[in-house]
Amino acid sequence: MDVLRLRMLRELADHGTVAAVADVLCLTPSAVSQQLKTLQREAGVALLEPAGRRVRLTDAGRVLVGHAERVIAALDRAQAEMDSYRTTARGQVTVSFFPSGAAMLLAPLIVTSRPHGVEVIGRDIDVPAARAPQQLADFDVVVVHRDERDTVPWGPRFSSTVLLREPLDVLLPTNHPLADHAHIELCELTDQDWVGVEGGLMVDDVFKSIATLTGVTPRIIQRVNDFRVLEELVQAGIGIALIPRYVRLARDLVRRPISDIRLARRIEAVVRTGAESRPAIALVLAQLRAIADLAAGQSVSE
């Protein structure tokens, strides 16, 4: 079976439509359809079946995708071994970040990788961490953040490197009655209005954890995804918020830790299994770990 056709089948499993596969591989949809039909003839069984205006994988198709992953991973390992004969990692590595992660990590990653011969091409994309497998169809590395209580595994097709555990603090205007407290207890926050984020994103998952642990659902009156906008709302007294400890503030606001519950986000770099053996990607992962350590002040003790 042709490896390119196997890659097409894998991309179909990841993206769901022939048109999306064509976009990823810079082909026409008809060319992709023809190649998948050829692969089906080679396999001797039906790999696809109609599903409305689309097609979906049959049971045999899903089994072949698993074999395709192993074949492609083996080829990636072979390529990595060939690359290892070079004395310096070279090439381009594409990396997706959530926005506050990009603000913290992207610039130093570009700067520190360049002297090693690796060009980092970064993007900031605000989507739930669960979308990382789909993003890896377009990126070599996807940096995500999750509520630290979220321990859902990525599965055998993907591997994750933990970069940082970052506590979450309460963000208050300077004139707030709790601003002069060194620490805040959750019971002091039950009657507060909160500025949250869109459902499915990390901070919203943390609010759900608070509700599960305490039985009290935080009263979220505004939802914005950009931390700069969040600062403006807190500054105006519209509500208080949760913010990661190492996010730099543009406004004169007060951060306070919550003393009676551990709240934190876990920042991870996710790659396809086997990709981390490629020298350029291994270098990017190592640089990300070093930059994250520096951002945390070399101490993540909580």
C-alpha cells in the first residue's frame, strides 16, 4: 500500500471530510477521493461508507488507520535516525499556543531556537485543550493548558511533556474590600460577581472544579477570553476574576492566592508519538521546558 494514501486515510480520520484532507495536503478533493478509492481497491475491503453528504470510516477503515499510524511512526523514526547523523538540529518547527501561553513562551522560544538552526513558526489559537489532536494535523507541537485536575490521557497516538504547573490567583481592583488580605478563603468569595471565560476553556473548567469541590457555583456575569479585556473589567469593578500567576498585568490590580483550595493550570506540549525523536522537535521541547522554568522563577513548589 502506498504511504501517501495511508497518510490520506489518517488525515481523514483526524479531519472528518475529504475537503479538509485536500486542504491539509494541498490537493484537490477529487484527487484525494481517487487516491482513497485506489487504497480501498488495494485493501480489498470497504474502508469508507456514505454518511449523508460525507463519508466515514468503516470498521476495517479504522483498523487500517491504526496500522497506518504505526507505519508512519516507523517512517518518522527512520527519518529521525537519518536526521541524527547531523551535528545540529535544523529545519522549521510549527508550534500552536493558547494566547497567554504564546505571550509567555513564544518570543523566547523563537530567539533561543534560532542559533541552533531551528526556525519556530508560532500561532496563538484560543481553543479547548481537547482539540490538540486535531491541531496536530497542522502543527508539529501544540502547547495547551488544562485545569490540573483534568487527567484525561491523550491516548497512544500522542505524547505530552509537562512544562509548568501555574497557580491561579484571584484578581481584584485595588479598592476591593479583600484587596488588603494576604490570602483569601473561598467562603469570602461566595457573594462575588466573577468575570469568566468561554465554556470549554481552561479557566471555565477551574470554575467547574470549584463548584464540584464546594457545592457553590461561582456567579459569572461576563465571559471574555482575552486577559487584557478581563483586566479592564476588573479595573472597572464589574467583577473579580481568576488569573494565572505568571501572566503579566498591564493594569494596577491586586492578585491574591486562595488559601483553602489548590487551583492551578497545567501547561503541556503535545506531539504525535514518535515526533519527539526528531532533533528539531526535541530541541523545541527542551527549550520550552527551560523557558517555562525561567518564567516560574525556577520554582514551582506549591
